[in-house]
Amino acid sequence: MSGINTKFSYKQLHTLKHALLEYMQRNGITDADFKSEQNLLLKINYQIEEMKERYHI
């Protein structure tokens, strides 16, 4: 995501989060892929928490 600043809605972030969690459970995932996807999940969770605070969700 370096250099890309895309705005997602709260609902879109939750959809991405759940899709990524499901995707990370696939067969044959490498350690490198898992770590990369886990980092993305952390970023998504951070954005969700920021929105919760900002919009009192």
C-alpha cells in the first residue's frame, strides 16, 4: 500500500478484513505470504479502530 491512499468506508474495511481472514486460511500458504497478509490485516484493523473513534461507532 505504499504510496497509495485509497479511502474505504467502515463497511468496506470490515468486508476486506473478513475476506482476508478467510483467504489466509487457504492451503499451501507460504510463511512470506502469511506475514505479508498479516501486516495488511493489522493496517486494516488499525483503520477500523480509527474510524470507530472518529465517528463514535
